[in-house]
Amino acid sequence: MIEKIIVPIDSIEWDNTFMGVETAIEFAKGCRVNGQPELIFIHVLTSSPTTQLAEGENTVNLEKHRLKDEFYMIEEMCKKRGINKYKTLITEGDPKKEKGIDEEIIETAEKENADLIVMGSGKLHDRSFRGRIGKFVYGSVTEKVIHEAPCSVLVARPAELVDKILVPVDSLKWDSTMNAVKRGMELSQGCSTEKEPELVFLHVLHSKPKVPMAERERLMEMKKKTIDEEFKEIEKMCEERSIKNYETVLSEGNPEKEIIKNAKEKDIDVIVMGSGKLHDRTPQGRIHKFFYGSVTETVLHSAPCSILVTR
């Protein structure tokens, strides 16, 4: 159940911020299953430790004055869409402690006991030369928040409505996959569209090329039987929630490529995935991610649509 949503604000004049605000408002507006969640819009003031005290105070005051106008615009957007549970916050990073914007966002999410953070994709999807250089030198706030957030994170990309939701399925025995399946169903039920969005549950069979052909075929048949049972369980969950517009898809190949391929071919608006190894900070998890990578992280950087990373 989603009760509190954190929405980091930079400048609403920027497409990236405006996209995050619009997505959060539409998401809150559509959450009709358990009532409307509270939207918490947060701006993190930053200042350089080398800036003179008087100059720094003047800059902060100017920024606060600008934010009053920005927050007023956001409040008007909320009111026009019937959102009555919202508040605005201004926090300040500590340059002496090298406390960045991402850390302030994460701390606010922890203090507010937030269920979801909604952010624009920012430099995460900027494939231009300047974007790549900027990300290499300064990093991506969105990416840092995704890795450390105590809750789910929705990375927003342009989409007028949520008509199609893709949920990659590994094994329902794993908490990460089951959480993604449940969150995908909640999102489907909560969307404020005229028709029920379509849910697409995708499992990618990943064969091992070094295994002898006969053995590989036998293993693949066993996997197909297992996923058939998992799909039946998902269908049962959909029926229990009165979800009728869904389909299950079985494909074969590289998981990341197949997820992105299906997202493009099916014109998906949101991909819902478990965090997987993305948040595994154990030594074993870090080593495994270093050698084998993270499917979720790869999809994050290449997805053609918004992506909801669940915790």
C-alpha cells in the first residue's frame, strides 16, 4: 500500500523535474485502491563550502524566493487534479560533510517513512556526448537514489497515460520478483485511465550455450513446466484482484535485451521490476554484481519508458 510519495524538485522549468511532478500527481490521482497517498515535494538547497558567508546567504535567500513561486505552481497543479494531500519541504545539504542531494532525498524518505520516490530520469538516460561526460564527472542523483533508497523508486519518462505495464518475472519464490508482481497489479488497479491498463508478465528463458544440446533441451523443458506453474499462480492472483486485462509471455534469450525488446514492441509505458542485486550490499552481492551485472540496472539505463524499481 502506498501512503507517502517523495517527489524531489529541482526546477519545474526543466523537463526532467516537470516530468517527475506530473507523473507523481497522476500516480497519486489514480491510487484509488487504498485511498489517495500524500505527496511530499522536496527541494535540497546546495551551497559551496568556499562561498563567502554573506554571498552564500544571499544566494540561499534568492533560491528560497524562487522556490515559493515553484511550489505555488505545483500546489495549483495538485488542486486542479483534485489532490488535497500534499506538502512542500526545503532542506539544505551540508557541503562540509559532503552531504549531497541524493543523501538528503534518502534521509527525507527515511524520516517520512515513504513508500515511493518519483524522479525524472535526468542524466540516467542522456546518451548525448555532453550527457555522458556530465554523468561521468558529476554522477547522476537519480542513479544514486535508486541504489540507496529505503523504498521503491519510479523513474519517470514521458507518457500521457499508463496503458501498458510490463512485469518481468523470474521466480515467484524470490521476494524481489513477487514484490514486483504485486506492485504491477497495484499500479494497474490504481491507474486513472478510462480502461483498465494491460499487464504483461514476461519470463525470459536463458539457456546456457556450453551445455550439450540434448541436456540443454531437457533443462529448457523443465524450466518451461516451472514457469507454466508460476504463470498459473499469477493468473490466480489477477483473478483474485478482479484484474482481467493481462497476458503472460515466454521468450528466450538475453534477459535485458528481451525485456527492452518487448517494451519497445509492445509500446510499454512502465516496466515494474524488483531491485534484485541492485540493492544487495553484502560482500557476496557486490562480488556477484561485479562479475555478472544487474539485469535491473541494465534495463534502467536502456528502457524506452518509465521504470518502477520495487523494494
